[in-house]
Amino acid sequence: MDIHPIEGVWKDTQRWFSDFYITRQMEGKIEQQFESDSHFKKEPMLVHGLVNEKIVGPDYSMVSIRHVEFFYDPNRSATFIVCGTGAGGPNYCHQTFLIPELGVLVDARYAKSNLKFWESIQKNIRRIVISFKQN
């Protein structure tokens, strides 16, 4: 787990997270692909309460550490998760979320099999981090 201060980026941290952070992360993953015809495809159903987008392009079933899928809260305001999808690729997720009242961005990493627990992971980390806040 990592904690990064984000004070001073924008007064509306949730808008910053949506308009800047998530967009930049997703565009960066596309730029890392060798194929120029890569794009994102939003899955029609929520997965564990999250929007799911996958990079679509040439055969992404082959082994590669660049094969990822994205998950984020429907409002794109507080949670962003990147998980490896390539066969034999990374089998973990990297979750980033805001704690706006503290002005911090938190990173957590866990096995992809634990994606279904993303809300509990976020809630518990949030509770612990806020407990250290000095009045």
C-alpha cells in the first residue's frame, strides 16, 4: 500500500480523478501497445459493481504483461483498478482510490482473485488511514 498527497491539484479532487487521473492512465496503456488500432471496449454489465473496459485490438490472448483490463466506479470519481489479463501475464490488480477529505491517493495491490473484495479492501484501508488523522 502506498499513500500519495494530492493537495493543490484541483479543489474538486473527484473531478481531477475522473477527468485527469483515469483518462491519463487508460491512454498511457494504449500508448504502450505496439498496435495502433488498439482501443477500449466497455463491457455491457458491471463487474463487482464496477465498469469494466478491456483493450481490444490484435490477438490479446497471447502472453503479455501489457494485456490489462480496467475497472472503475460508475461515476469515475473515486476508484480505479488495473488488472492483468494476458495468459501467463501478471495475475494481480493495482487499485487506486481517493480519500478526498485527507487529500490523498491510495494504491493497493492484490491477487486478481481478490478483485471481488475491492470494496472491503478500500473501506478497510480508508478506515485505517483516516484513523491516523490528527485533529
